Amino acid sequence: MKHTTLRRTIALAALTLAVVGCSAQVAPKGPVTMRVGYFPNITHSQALVGVACGDFQKALGSDVTLDVKIFNAGPSVIEALFAGQIDLSYIGPNPAINGYVQSKGEALRVIAGATSGGAAFVVRPDANIAKPEDLAGKNLASTQLGNTQDVALRAYLAEHTRRGAARLSGRAWPQGSRKGRQCPGDAHRQPANP
């Protein structure tokens, strides 16, 4: 295996990371609100279960109100962190790295890895895609430009197809559930949904 492929594989193995926004504020005394972001898919199962079962609220105690915010993809999370709209989130490595670099390490800290895997390459049955060569001339899409699935798809295409063989759309899925919605291309890479 090439070293670049191995590095990419290792980097993508930590598909979801817990990221916290940074500020110089002192922790307030008394009741506080913690604004938590996550995606409504299986790669964010810790957040899905922690919120649904009340585990997060129990761990935080009665002085903390949990304010949950749902996101479609990582770049939107980074925007919310930069704008001070959330305090922490589960996010993929690519947007986390981009946010860290853009803010020169001031806006966020990666505090833990949370999951590995969980992405799927979904193909319409009538698109006749069974192997990389079949991607030639096809329209591909990811959940959002610059998110982990988008970067992984671009890396896959660079390694397995000739340049320009497939058209990659920057169109994003609408915020929220994708169930029942038509893919904006012949194939797309998305987080696995429960």
C-alpha cells in the first residue's frame, strides 16, 4: 500500500470527532446552556443515543440545559462554531482540520475520536455502476462540498478513475432527512443513516 493511501486511510478512520469551540470566558456559576451539534445519522450514534436516552442530560446535571442542534454536514458545523451558535459538536476530520487552520487554532479544539467508518457509496440501480470504470460520464454528489464524504469521494475518484471521467456536483442534500428524496446525481457518498 502506498504511504499516501495509508495516510489517507488513517486520517479517514476517525470519521467523526468531537470538536469544541474555544473562548477565553470563565465558566459561569449557576444554570448554563450547552449547545450541542450533531448529524441525524448513524455516524453520530453517540449523540443520537445520548440525547434520546437522556444520558447526556443525566451526566451534565440539573444546572445544565442541553440545547441540541441538527446539522447536515461538517462545514455548516464549523460556520456555527465560528458564529458562536454552538459549544460542541461531532464532526468529520476534514471540516475540523479546515476550521482549525482557518482560525489558526483559535476557534476549536478536537477533544476525542468518536467513530470509524459509517459512510456509504450509494448508486441508483438504473445508473449501471458496478466498478470504478463505470463512473465515466456519470454525475456524482456528496452531502456538502468540503465535508468528510466529499473529500473521501474526491480522493477515491483521484485514485480509481482518470481525471475528469466523472462529474462531481457541489450540490448538497437539503438539511434534515434524506429519506424518500432523490439523489442529486447518478451516485453519491453519504453518511450511513439509521
